[in-house]
Amino acid sequence: MIRLDAITRVFRMGDQEVRALDRISLDIAAGEYVSIMGPSGSGKSTLLNVIGLLDRPDGGHYTLDGIDVTTLSEPEQAQVRRTRIGFVFQSFHLVPRLTAAGNIELPLMLEGMAAAERRERVEATLKAFDLTDRAHHRPAELSGGQRQRVAIARATILHPAVILADEPTGNLDHRIGGEVVALLENLHQRGTTLIVVTHDRELGARARRHIGMRDGAIVADET
């Protein structure tokens, strides 16, 4: 499903060149549950951003479902990103002025889905994520766990093939974080590819495959 071949990403800071990714080659099959771990600055979030088409590599090729997405235009990449990839971030990234229902509905609006179908899909999703009674609350009126549930609902409402989670429990206490992990793992059990970047060794150990990074390179890949 995902194939990276000699992916390089370079950032320039003044007169210094930092290789955030140094010729990364990696295959991830459909339906895998993968954790990516490493110290700060190891390149794990940069790798996730490249996989999620939020960042373009400076070298190498990235193939998703048999398509070399590094050759696609920005609008073409955006279409793939909307329909094939779901994102869950530590800081939620919800739209403050929209309600929980409005945030969840946003991807459907961007896809041009008819209003009646959007309402049905959003109502079903709110129920599935136990958010019906919070449908008309804005993010500032929700707890951290509720905000993350809204974020996961929004990320998965178009049924993406892969979910990318960057420190998904980082802003949550242990109990609520456990509930969020259970939601993500339930989606994985239904066949979604799940890739989690985390500093949390307990969370990372839950994955079936563990990738370790250091200095922009993969230093461990264990099942």
C-alpha cells in the first residue's frame, strides 16, 4: 500500500543543512498497525507528514496504492489526501468557530456531498463516537477527550484507507488517552491501516510493528 524509496527531506536553517529524512526506504502493507518512535528531532513527524502528503520530499519516490504520488500536482495530492488519508493530531486542529457536528461535516462539504446525505452521515458518526449530546458544542466547550473524539470522527468520516496519528494521546490523561487508543484500534480492526507516531513507549508497544528512528534514519524495524 505504502512504499517509500530513498525518501530525503532537507531543511535549511541559516547556512546549515539538516537532513530530517535521510534516504528512507519503507514498505507498509494495507491493514498494518505500525508505531514510529524515536527521540525529538529523529524525523518521525517529518516522515508522517510526507506519508500524509502534507510535505513534499526533496528526493526519492513515494508510492501509494500503486501511484507515485511524488509526481502529482498540489490539487491532485490534495484529492488523494482528502479521500485516502485521515489525520489525528495531538492538538486536535479543530475549527474553533464550528460546532462538533460542523467540524465532522467539513470533509463531506469539501467533497461536495449533498446536504441531506451529509446530515445522515454526521448524525450516524456522532452516535458512533458517543457525541450526539455534544453535537452543537464548539471545541472550547468540549473536554480534551471529546475534542479528540471529534477529531477522529472527522478524520474517518470519509472512510480513509490509512489513519496517521501524531501523538494522539499527548494532551490527554491516562484514562481518556486509553479511550482514544481503543477508538483508533477499533478502526484498525475493521481493516484501516494505522500509523502512530509517539514518544509513549506503552502506546508504541501496542502496535504490531515497531519502527525506530534516529537522525533522520530508520534504525529498527521489528514485528
